[in-house]
Amino acid sequence: MKLLRIKAIAKKELIQIRRDPLSLAMAFLMPVLLLFIYGYAITFDIDKISTVVFDRDNSSLSREFVSQFHESRYFRVHSYVDSYRELDPYLDGGKAKVAIVIPEDFSKNILRGLNAQVEVLIDGSDSNTATIAQGYALVIAENFSQRTRGVRITPLIDSKNRVWYNNELKSRNFIIPGLISIIMAVIIALLISLTIAREWDRGTMEQLISTPVKTSELILGKLIPYFLIGFIDTIVTVLMSTVVFHVPLRGSVTLLLFLSSIFLFGGLCFGILISIAGRTQLVASQAALITSFLPAFLLSGFIFSISNMPKPLQIITYFIPARYFVTILKGIFLKGSNLKILFMEASLLTLFAVLVFIAANRKFKKRID
């Protein structure tokens, strides 16, 4: 009976997993640890930029100007100096990202209605922070100028900006959903990539080959326990995302778990294929890490926008399943997207899973070379 043979292989694999504490720890603890580490470590929110001030004017207006930086959440004025020479150690040593130099005639020029120039020195070693800090400083300077002169310039075009899906502009809200796909891609590939190779290393593959179990039954029997583990990990990471990191989940949980199951099945089949091709646990684990983590992290659109990549790399991303799963997770979490909107991504994930399962089924031969 086909189902009985699959059940027997799955039961054998479950017993093997239960006897291996390292696999159990990797299966259930690593996703939680990775989500905690990366969830808190990776952020694109720029605030409390360390700032040092050289106030040569030392007037009430100059102090009021500095207070605008200090009161905003984007800058943190922590030091004052008395000369240009004292600024260098702060910028060179990384103690400050921004230095504000107020000239001696700052208040006089403002009271006379003249332009008062303020020098803002920015550490450009981190170009992203430097660009954002420059924009914040310009806005603060313009607001201060309009308020002190009592003149408000009315623009010809009054734009009303509305931010959809992530109105608080928290980077965590779009990082965490993408992070789930990266973690799941790595965990399932590492776990399942050892299963066939372990049989060869321990010399038990000959016993499996001698049984009437067919190749497809062997693969499905090996997949089922790890699929259950991956499904539990998915539920845990989704709960952590909403409860611990407060990421909004606006879409259907059922749809999320259904599409996650397709991604899990494809990832597991790919891990099985690696295990069959690798033949040894060391080779299989290394190949799984290289082919799962690096492409998923760099080429899925999780961190770096695909549209900004060179054309050859953009073409390669179409062969990375994590690319479609990242889009699915962000769509369901932040936009509440339904299956109609995500149909293309779901179809491509399904196609990948079917093709990899067929490839693994053909690659594995029930014979001893």
C-alpha cells in the first residue's frame, strides 16, 4: 500500500529527528533566535543622530536654533566645542555624525533681515545616514527661518501626502515579513539537505534501496516530518512578528499559511535534491547554505531593491523562489492582499515546487553506484 509505505518512511524520519537534539534545536530554536537577532539588529530608521555644536555667536537666537535640533527626534546634541580643531576628534573618531557650526554674525544677520549661513558638517562614511541627516537639517533650518522672519511662503502647489500600508514609516514593518522568508528558506534547506546524505553516511541507504519503496514514496516520506516542522516554525514566526514586533497582519491568515505551505514544499524538495546530489552531509549542508541563504538574502528584494540591481542580476532573481515569497508576505502583512493579487507569485512558487520535486525524483536512483 503506497500510503502505508510513505507513513513508514515518515515515522522512521520522525524517530531519527527525535534522537538528534541538534536537529531539534535547529528546527525550533534557530528560527526564534534568528528572528530576534535580525529583527532588532536590522533597521533603516534613522533617528537620534549624534551631533556636536560649535556656536560662535552664542546668542539667544543661536541657542534657539540649536534647540530645534535637540528637540527633534532625529538629532541628539551631546557636546559643545569652542574651536574647529575640537570638531575633528568627534567626526574622525565616529563620536558624532553631524557637526553644526554657527557663525559669529548669525543673530545680527537675522535681525537685519539678511541671510544667515550655518555650516553643517556631515560624516559621509555612511552615505545613507548622511543623506537623511542632510534632509532633516535643511527642513529644520527652513522652518526656523520662516518662524524668525514671520514670513510664510505659500507654495503654488500644496501637496497632501498620504502614506499607505506603513503610515508610521517603520522599517521593521517591512523587514520582519521579508525576514520570515529568509529564515524559513535557510532552516528548511539545512534540515532536509542532510536527510538523504545521512543515509549514505550511516550506511543505511542500502537497506532502503532493497525495500519495495518507490523513489517518490521515499521522497514524500522524508518530506512530511520536515514539512510539519516548517509549518510549526511558520506559525511561531508569524505570531512573533505580530505579538513581539507589532507588525500589522492585515490579510488572511489562512491564505498566508496556504502560500507558506507551497513555499515550504518547494524549499524542502530543493533541499532533498541537494542531499541527493551531495551524497555526504558536509557537502550537502554547505551547498544548502550557499544556495539558500545568500540568494534569498541578497536577491529576493528583502534588503536591496531589485529594480536598482544590474540587469543580469534582475534576470537571476526570477529563479529565486524567496523573491516571490517576500512579495507574498509583505502583501498579506501590510496590504491585506488576496489571492487574486498574489496569483502570479503563487503560481510561480507552485511551478518551482513541482519542477524541483520532479528533478529530485529523477535524480535519485535506487541503486548503489
